[in-house]
Amino acid sequence: MMRTLRTATLTLLIVRGFLPAPSFFPPAFCQSTRMSLQDALLTNYSTCGAGALPVADPSTAINLLFGVAIHQILELRGTEQTLVTRLWLRMSWHDDFLQWNPANHGGIETLALPVKKVWTPDIFLYNNVHGEAGGLKKVADVVLDSDGNATWLQPGIFRSACSMDISLFPFDEQTCELHFGSWVHPTSRIDITPGEIDTSEYQENEQFLLAKSEIHKEVRSYDGNATYAKVKVRLQLKRRCDYYKFNMIQPWVILMVLNIAAFYIPADCGERLGFTITILLSLVLFQEVVAQQLPHTSTTTPLLSRFFAMTTGLVSFTILATILVTRLSYCTLPSRLLSPRIRRALLDKVAPRLGMGVSKPRKKLCVSFSDPNNETFIKHDTLISRSNSVCEVTTDHLVKDIAKFCRGFTLYLKAKHDAEDELEECKMAALVLDRIFLIIVGTLSAAQCFYFLAMEPDNC
């Protein structure tokens, strides 16, 4: 009987707050103590404070400690220039009206209160691009200690604007910022102090590496009088380029090599023209794929797009060179694109320096014969007598006709021989020009490729 009385008296004293709750009390008893403490703290809490701030002195500003824990970079959308992140915001402040003596409340030193029943700072994401205004959704409770220090751990997925510089794509680095600050209260009411950035629980992104993260404070005046403080969380992201190496850069290099190899196909063969046009269409397709992954902006041009455009120009130059060489290979009347002087310069000066063995032209055909009209060839005139049925032809007249025929046939052979020599020279000059075009395209392609690969970072 006496033991029961002592237990009831001790329980009453602990519930009233005169004695701390020992550890051997059941959980239900401790929960009842926390509920009573919560009711005691929240009684008339909404009517307390100066200007809706939990401060006893209205002239005192709340010092808000703002920290961030980065958990994941979900996505950096290049076409929309937005950054999607999963963060845990850690905000700490002092509440003058939420304090208690642990000895009077069962030894409770910390208490979690519903976020909608206590004061929380009006923190907004200034550069929010989501459909909402950018305010924080109040989903986590506020943890208090007996001295009135409040801590609010607020998780969330944030979608912020990020201006991207894609001039070095796919070897680019992007710097994105998230701006957090109070929407209503100036620094005279809420002064924000940047805390630490925690990356211990960070999960790596498949497209970007988190190279650096920092947080700093910025104070600006928007209306000319009051100043507002905001915290900038700056994230430096480095793009992973392995995907672009194997899916875009490697095919691009292969197409460039094939474009050079196209010069080894005979120019007068139609296969070279079809082959180079196929390469051109492939480059246009790759360029379209790259354009779909980048922002639609005209301020900067990606590095990969510039090199695709240069390669497209080289392939187009190869097509034009093929058409020109094919046309020069058939140097026939009435249009001859190369004068004899240019042809001889290509054959005598340029071809030996390119290591091309030029066949010597054939000796000109020289045939000498006497003029059938000369009196030394025909000593006397021949008379042709015609009758109604018979035409008498003398021997001298027959010799004269044969001489005329031989002279005409000789001129024909000489003209044909000269035309064949000229056509051979034209074809050889076309081959020399084709070798010059090969050197030009090969040199430009190699320089372009080495310059592009030199832009690749060491740790890409």
C-alpha cells in the first residue's frame, strides 16, 4: 500500500514538472510528457513576437544560419538551361519564445514541433523556374532545444535557371547558382549567414562531375532603401565526355579519314562522287543529333558543331574538286578549261615535286611529201577526154589524185595525234590537280583533328 502511494506521488511530481523523468519510465509516459511540453510551449505562441518574428525585442534581427547538403545533381537540361538538384537545406535560428527548463519537464532537452505551428523563415529560391513561386514546402518538423535554438532540415527538389556556356562542348564546364533568400524581410529583420556545404552523401551524376561547390552571401538593395540578403550556392559542373567520344567524335574522325581516302578512287569514276555525297549526308545527320542536345542559342557556337561544320565544308570541297577533276579529264572542244601554258606548268614544274611520274609526250608525226601542184612533180599537163560512155584518165592524173588523198590522210593523222597528246596532257594535269586537292584536304583535316583533340581536358 505504501509502495503504491509513493509511486503515485512520484508520478504526479514528474508530470507536474517538479522532477525529471527517469529512464526506466515507459515510452507512453515520456510521450505524454512531450505532449504536455508541446502544449505548454504553443499556448498563445501565435500572439507572441514582434512583427511576426520570434524575438522579444522588435529592434533585434534574427540571425539565420543557412547551410546546404548536396545529395544529387538530377539533371542539367541544355535545351532549357535549367538545373535540377536534390538538396537538404539546414536553417538554424534562435526563438525567444520556445524555451523551457528541462528539469521542469521530465529532463526533455530536445523537442520536434510541427512546422506549421511554429515560426519558420520565408526562404524562397529566387531563380526558380518551376511552375510554383519558389517557396519551400513545409514538410519537415522543426527541432528545438531547451535554450530556444531551432533547427529546420528541409529536403526538396529544386529546379533553377542556369545560363550555360557551350562554346567548348563537349569539353565544357558549367557554373550554376541557386539563390536563396527572404522574400519579405530585409537584413534589419532577418540577417542570413552562409553555413557549410555538405557533400558527404553526394551521389555522382552520369553526365556531370561536381568539381567544386561553394556558398557565399550577397546583400543588395532593391528599392533604394532596404537591403536584402541572399545566399548563393554555386556549383561547378564538369561534363563527362566519354559518351560523346564513342558516339560522336569517333564516327566524325572516321568520316574525315574516309573523305581523304576518297581521293584514291579514280576521279573519272562515278563512284567517288557518290561516296563523298554519302559522307556529306552522314555528317549532316550527326550535326542534327548534336543540335538536338544543345540550347537553341545564337550567342555561342559549340566546339563540336564548329568542327562538324568545318568537316562538312571539307567534304563539300572534295565534291567540288571531284567534279572539276572529272571535267578536266575530258579536255575537248569547244571548251578547254586549262590553257596549254597552265598544263605544261603543272606537268613540268608541279608534278615532279609531288613525286608523280609524268609520261613523256609522243614524238610529233612529221610526214613530208611533194606538192602535187608543183611542176617538178608533174612534168606535163594531163588531158581528160570525156565521152558519153567512157572517161579516160591518164597515169599522171591518177598519181595527182593519190597524192592529194595521201596529203589529206596525213593531215588527219596529225590532227588525231595532236588531239590524243592534248587529251593525255589534260588527263595528267587533272591528276596533278587531284593530288594537290588531296594534300590540301589532308592537311586541313589533320590540323583540324589535332586541334580538336588538343582541346580535350586531361581528366575527361
